Amino acid sequence: MVSSSIPIPVQQSPVNPNVVTISRSPPMAALSISVSPTQTTLHERFRRNSLGPAIRAPRLLRPIDKDEFRILLLENISQGAVDAFKHQGFQVDHFTKAWSEDELVQNIGQYHAIGIRSKTKITQRVIKAASKLVAIGCFCIGTNQVDLDSAARAGIPVFNSPFSNSRSVAELVMSELIALSRQLLDRAREMKEGLWNKTSKNCWEVRGKTLGIIGYGHIGSQLSVLAEAFGLRVLFYDILNIMPLGSARQMPTLQALLRESDYVTLHVPEDPDTINMISTEQIAQMKKGSYLINNARGRVVDIPALIQALKDRHLAGAAIDVYPAEPAGNGQPFDDKLNAWASELRSIPNVILTPHIGGSTEEAQRMIGEEVSLALTRYLNLGTSFGSVNFPEVDLRAIDIDQPNQIRLCHVHHNQPGVLRQVNEILSPYNVEKQYSDSKGDIAYLMADISDVSQQDVERLQEKISATSANILTRVLA
Ligand SMILES: NC(=O)c1ccc[n+]([C@@H]2O[C@H](COP(=O)([O-])OP(=O)(O)OC[C@H]3O[C@@H](n4cnc5c(N)ncnc54)[C@H](O)[C@@H]3O)[C@@H](O)[C@H]2O)c1
């Protein structure tokens, strides 16, 4: 936990009055941070390992006037993220609600970075109005609320946190395995209705049974470890060859997995190959009396086929957390208007229906806050675009503290022939310590560290590179 807030003075650049140097004083290493030896946040580790003391970040391309670097955080993003940005010296405006497109268009022009969750839409119109914006953070899993192409074309990387809630989903699946095996929710509901119905028929321990995991990625592999600790035998099926964890075994075909498993759980993305990947034919291959769990995406299981198998008693139960159509918000009905089979599914015994809560835990939200704020901070301070969903992923090792005249050039440009020749011609009088570039579609991103650059040279370099024909956005960090 960071225990004190230190004001960060903002100085006008001696070179360019339009350029603001955020001077971190006292140096970062002197920040008052109380860290328990076992509980360090991502930001604390980043500050200690990467930033080091006294990193300064003059921004030379975009006119940042004389105000501080400003970050807009909407939709009640975690206080941890707010604190982390403030400790990096950024001015943070923090709001609990989402903003409409009009509100964004009116106000976005004063911000250099924005953090949102899923309700704020960053449209092409918003991006056009965002004259100072250099980065967008989605403090959630998905990014389809952002016009990713428009953002990339404006030189703005978008960061998210796709895997922060893997553990939460894996734990939910473990609870569902046991709840289904013991018909727990039906018994609990009966008790709440005042009915005593003690039974052991068709109630099982999970120990010694076989769990079949479809998709052995972040969630599937976490689940594998937890399940083995409960004494389950774990099989998995994945389109990639993956090193099994523990004693888990990769199966050559989906059919082989379905035939051997007492529980089948899905952890695949939704794509043309996975839509309805479990339908009548696949369910018929599952063992009689087995269970199906879907916490992945709504369309990977053919629900009418599942309903039929449950009614025929071929399957003994199912747990579903995700649906082809989901209500827009809390308090809204989950009914046949939304999904034609909703009431039928709701009426079947030993079926657990949850409202897409797989990743909804305080821990996952905290991790999302840490991960996305760290990705944004790294991009703003160091130019690292790793983890961006719409941008080439480029990184360079950090500039040493004892290299005060070394600068970092971060040049977003159109991916077209001749750009590197132009840039390298401009850099040719200097010593380029290290350089790396990559492209994604029409957008390319180059990072270069250049030594022995004087204050006057910094401005000249920035102007020349910004004037190249393919330039989208050039920042110089020093
Ligand atoms: N219920 C929730 O709240 C919740 C929360 C987080 C994630 N999810 C969903 O869980 C799913 C898995 O997430 P993850 O983080 O583990 O993803 P991941 O990308 O880490 O893993 C997905 C795995 O599926 C495999 N795969 C892809 N296509 C396949 C196919 N046709 N057959 C077999 N395997 C295939 C991939 O090779 C990969 O190993 C995603 O759909 C995600 O949207 C749901």
C-alpha cells in the first residue's frame, strides 16, 4: 500500500514553452511506500524494478499546454488504480458513472489518457475530439466498447485485462462440480421453501471422478490444478499441444474426452469453430449421468440440445453462467423474450443458472485495476505497448539512470515503405543505443533510445520526425 500522497511539481520546459516536464520530486525511490514483504502490488514492483528514481517524461509532440498530464477515469474504477496514477504524478479526475458520447466529445479534449469499463463507448467521434489522448485503458475483459481501428489510426493503444479473473472462474467451477454432484441448490431451495428432503440417491463425491476440460488456457489450466487437489482425474482437450499440469492428460480428440468424463467443462473462446461445439451429437457421446458446465461464452453450448438431454436424464445436471443473450443490466428479467428456452431451462432440476458471475470477485476487480493502470503507466512513462489489443507490441529495456542525456523516441506511423529510412536519416548524427519496431495492420510503432542528445536537439528531433510523411504520433521521453 502506498501510504502518502506526494505533490508532483510541474515545470515548463526550458526548450519549448508548450512542453511540460513532469518532474518527480522527491525522486521516485524516496516515495513513502509501506510494503508488506509478501503483499506487493504490481505497481510497487514496477516502481522498484523498472522506473527507478527520477524518471522525467517531457512530452514533445502533443501540445500539453502548461497543465498537468490528466487522466479521466469513469465507471467507478478501483481506488487502487486512482492512487497508482496519482503516485505516478498524474492529475486524475475520477467519476462513478459512464459518460455519454456527447459528454465525452465535450470534455475528452483536455485528457491525455482515459480509463473506462464496459458501459462507456469510445466511438470514432470521441476519438476525433480527443486531441491530446495517447492511451485508453479498458478496466475489464472486453474491448468492443472502443472503436479499436479508429484508436489505432489515431496512434492510441488500447489496454485491457483479459486474464485477471481466471482464478475466480476456476473456483466457481469447483463449487459447481460439488454443488451439481450433491444436488445442493435444489436441496437448499427446498429448505428455504420449508421442505425437509434428505436424500443420498444420485449424490456423489467428486473424488476419484474424471473431469474433462475443453480449452486448457488460463482458466482451464488453473482449474486442472484445483481439481487434482480434490482427487479428480483431469483430462483436457485443446487445439494446441499444451504441457499438462500435474497428472492431467491431453486427449487427442474431443470425442475421446467426452466419452471418458464424468464432468465436462468448457473454457474456450467464442469463434466460428466453437459456436455450438457441444450440441446433440456431442452430448450423446457424453457418459449417461454426467454433468455439463459452461462458464465460457454463451454460444458454445447448444442450449435446446442440453435441455433435451437433461429432460431425457442422459445428463444429471448442468451449470450455466453465460448465455447467447444476456440482460443489459441488473434487475432486468431473464425470460423467454430474451432466450426462447429460458423458462424451460429454469424449470429443470439440478440446473444451476448464474448471471455471468464467473469473474465477478473483489480480487479479480482489484487485479484488473492494477494490471490496466500498470499497462497505461508503462506506456505513458516508458513507451511500452505490451498488452495492447489494437497496436503493435513493442518494448525496449529501460534506460539506465546514469544516462541523463539519453532520450527515448516513440514513433507511431503508417505501415508503409521508406519510413525507417527517413527516420534513420534524421537519427544518423546520433548514437542509436537500441531500436525496435513492429507493425500490426496499417499501424507501425518504433521505439529508439538515442544517447548524448542536448535539450536543443530534442526539440529539433521531435519536429523533424513529426514532419515525416507517415507520422501519426511521436512522443519523446527523456
Ligand atoms: N464466465 C465468466 O465470467 C468468464 C470470465 C472470464 C473468462 N470467460 C471466458 O472463458 C473462456 C476461456 O478464457 P481463458 O482466459 O481461459 O482463455 P484462454 O485464451 O487463456 O484459453 C482458451 C483456450 O481454448 C483453446 N481453444 C481455442 N479454440 C479451441 C477449440 N476449438 N477446441 C479446443 N480448445 C480450443 C485455446 O487454445 C486456449 O488454450 C473465454 O471464452 C472467456 O471469454 C468467462
